Amino acid sequence: MESVQAIKQRFEIIGNDPKLNRAIEKAIQVAPTDISVLVAGESGVGKENIPRIIHSLSHRKHGKYIAVNCGAIPEGTIDSELFGHEKGAFTGATNTREGYFEVADGGTIFLDEVGELPLTTQVRLLRVLENGEFIKVGSSQVQKTDVRIVAATNVNLFHAIEKGKFREDLYYRLSTVDITLPPLRERKEDIHLLFRKFASDFAHKYKMPPLKLDENAIAVLQKFRWSGNIRQLRNVAEQISVLETNREITAATLQSYLPAEGTNLPSVIKDKKGDSDFNTEREILYKVLFDMKSDLHDLKKLTLELMQSGSSKVQETNQNLIKKIYGSQENDSEIDFEEEPRTALIATPNKEERYQENDDSYLFAETIEEEEEILRLEQKEIEMIKKSLEKNKGKRKAAADELGISERTLYRKIKQFDL
Ligand SMILES: Nc1ncnc2c1ncn2[C@@H]1O[C@H](COP(=O)(O)OP(=O)(O)OP(=O)(O)O)[C@@H](O)[C@H]1O
């Protein structure tokens, strides 16, 4: 039996965390059997490594391995994708098509985000698991297949069962063995190791000298929550690798690439109860917020430079605007740009001062401000998604990777915003 260490090398899995090692060990143990395995863990923890290990160590290793993201396939086509269809089964079915369960006969199918399967598909899946039987869409002929199923979920399937969205019998069929991968924040020792690996990969890819984090930066890296887990860490490492000319990374530099923690974004509050999209939704909103913040910073810097280098005319004609952006200072007819311009950049009028006369107007104004902010965030989110899809020629997987979100979340966003 191959050792955990050898498997880690073969699959380029970085980390020494005991829970990670135990997960790999379990995968090695169950691989030679045909037991169904359910892999659990937050988005981005590396769940896909487990079915790849299981397949490659099983007697099916020369058979096909197919990974299916159940959340990324529209409900209307999932049965046909998985089980195939007959010619004429529905409009557009011009030919008979083999589904993944037919193609992967003798191999392994990885069903990622299995909790996203519609109930009708769950019934079909249960049948395959029980006796290897399935029926193509539009057919009445029962077919046989011999496929091993490894499923994964980043939501608590018990909640889905309670809500009537997931069949209990299917859950027990899928999870003969459970393998759970820990979130990155519980693998503190591995975070720097992973960052170094990614930084070295990107240095190689972009032909730049490798990054080096100083001690404080390492501490920041380890303290951060990493709600998007390894995927998020990889994205941050890539951004810094490409954008930073100074390759010695300090805590402040690193911090500027990390989303502010504890930001009271509406979706974060809404999802605190433990809804499934909490991590990924937050991830994208953080990213959006971060981009907006840096755009704003750049804009302010630009106008400040213009005013400093330009004429007093700019200041005269835009006095009100300047006050609004850089703070209203009583009896100030002119702002002293020589004095600590960076402080001026972030100074905003105190909200209590602005609204102290009337509490209601304060609350009202706050609500409107928040609503406008949400709309702006949404707009920005739509723009980012559109750009990324265009750049990646409509390939959702590539776009999702670039945006640092899962394909399932991207698929939902596309539906939500009608893109
Ligand atoms: N231990 C590891 N060492 C190096 N890279 C890793 C490790 N684990 C995961 N990765 C990388 O992190 C990224 C996310 O992994 P993966 O897609 O397997 O996550 P996931 O848990 O399946 O997420 P989701 O639930 O969103 O599909 C991938 O690019 C993967 O190669």
C-alpha cells in the first residue's frame, strides 16, 4: 500500500496537518474496495484530490474518471448529461447521446456538489447505486453500468434532508465512508507552506523572482480566516506575484491584498445562520469591495495630484466637491495639501456630526446609503463576471477560477443576473 507521503508527492498535495493526513490515509484504505465515499469540507479545501486518489489506487484506474459539478449543470439538462438521452427525447435531441454513467462504465464518477442534484435525479442516482441500473431520458430500456461513485459536498446534507431537498436514503447510500477535509484556518502550519508553493509556481509561470514574506507577513497570513480556503490563498498568491515589483512582502503589502474581515455586508449578515453560500458569496463581495476601495483610492490620489500640481483655479471652482471628498474643515477656505496628504485622503466627515440634529434623517440617510452601496456592489459584481466570462471565452470553470469562486456560485450568479 502506498504511503500517505508518496501520495502527497504524486498528487502535489501540500501540507502536514494530521487531519489532512488522516483524510488521505482513509482514501488509500477505501480505494481498492467499491465502497461509496462522501467527501465533506468547505469550498476550496481540495476535495477533488480525494476521488482522484481513490480512482488511481483502485482496480478501475485504467477505466474512465469523470468529474461532474452537479451545481454547474442546469436542472433541465442534468438527467441527460448523467444518464444520456434518446433521439427525439426533447426539442434539440437530434441524436442519441451517451451519459456519463454509460461512458464511465468500469471507471469512477466524481459527483461534486451532490446536494445540488434535483430530487428526480436523486431517484435515478439511487437506482444506479443500488443495482447499477439506469434509463436514458426518453427511453424505456433499462441499461446496466458498473461505476464507482465518489460524491462531495460543501453543505451540511442533514440540513438539506431536513428541508426535504435531499433524500435520506441516498445520503446513507453515498456516505458509506465519510472523508472530511479541514478548512485552511484549522491548518495554520500549512498556510505558509502552501503560499510558498504557489508563489514559486507563479514566479516560474510569470518569469519573475519568487516572493518572500517577512515574519510579520507570515503572521498575517496565518491569522487570516481564509473563508475561500486554498483556492483563495492561491488567488492572493497569484495577485501578489503578478502585481508587486518589490518581492520582499511586508505585512502591510499582504494586508492590502486581503479583504477586510468582519465587513458588515448584507449577504454576510443574511448567511450567518449557516446558509450554504456563505463562504463563496462573501468571497466575491469582499473581492468587489476591495476593488472598489482601491479604485476610490486611486481616484482620490489622482485628483489630489491634479490639484497639487495644477492651478488654484481647480480648487476655487471645486471647493464644495473638495470639501466633500477630503473632509469639511470649519473656516477652511483652502485645504493644506502639503500637510499629510494621505490623512486627508481618508478623512471623511463624521456621520454623527452630519446628522446630529435629526436622528430619523440620520437613519433614513444611512438606509439609502446602504441600498445605493448594495446596488453599486452588484453592478461591480456583474461587470467582473461579464469581463471574466468574455476573457475566458465563456468557459465557466476558467472564469470561476479567475474570480476565486466555485463554478456553482458562478452559475447561480449568471442565472441571478440573467447574464
Ligand atoms: N493540499 C493542496 N496542495 C496544493 N494545492 C491544493 C491542495 N488542496 C487543494 N489545492 C488546490 O486548491 C484549489 C481548490 O481545490 P478543489 O477544487 O479541490 O477544492 P474543492 O474543495 O473541491 O472546492 P469546491 O467545493 O468549491 O469545488 C485547486 O486549485 C487545487 O489544486
